[in-house]
Amino acid sequence: MKTATKGQVQGLVVASTPIYRTYRTRLANFAEKNRLPAVYDDRELVDAGGLMSYAPNYPAMFRRAATYVDKILKGARPADLAVEQPTQFELWLNLKTAKQIGLTIPQSVLYRADKVIR
């Protein structure tokens, strides 16, 4: 984090890794304190105070995984099943955080958001 404050970082893009998940609240607080807009790939980080996330809809992915289990239980070979990418994504915004860092979210973006925390 010292590197980010010494360099002229203007924003953060945070990947969801075990280390970031462990320190998600601390990371969100750091971004807010330093007035850095931060985009996460996990909507839980927006609940923890992060600005926004654009991420796959994980419940939809888990439901889709159940179809793979069904196919395997019916005799399909796992190696023969296609690898799929997520098809449903969600945009979550935290307006409270946006206000605290002095950022205005355009109305057109708010309309597209799946969830807005006020």
C-alpha cells in the first residue's frame, strides 16, 4: 500500500485472491482514505465499502455447474465436457463510498447497475 501512495496511482483494479479477501475491509478503507476509485471482481468487496464491482453472477455459475454434475452422473466423461465461461455479470455500486471520495456516478451508469448501495 505504501507503493500506491508514493506512486501516482489514480485508481485500483483489485482481483479477488485469498490475500485480498482476507484484507478486503482494510483495502476498501485504504482506497477511501486515499480517495482512490477501486473496481473489484467480487461484489462482497462493495458491501465492505469498495466503490464498485463488475463480476460474474456466482449463484448462476453454481447452478450451471449442477448440470455438469448431472451429465457426469449420467455417464459423461468429464474430459468430453466443454469448458464454459460465465454468461451473466453484475455491476454493483456503492454511492456512499463514491460520495466520500468525491466521485459522481453518471445516471446512465446507475440505471445499468444491478445493485446500488446508498
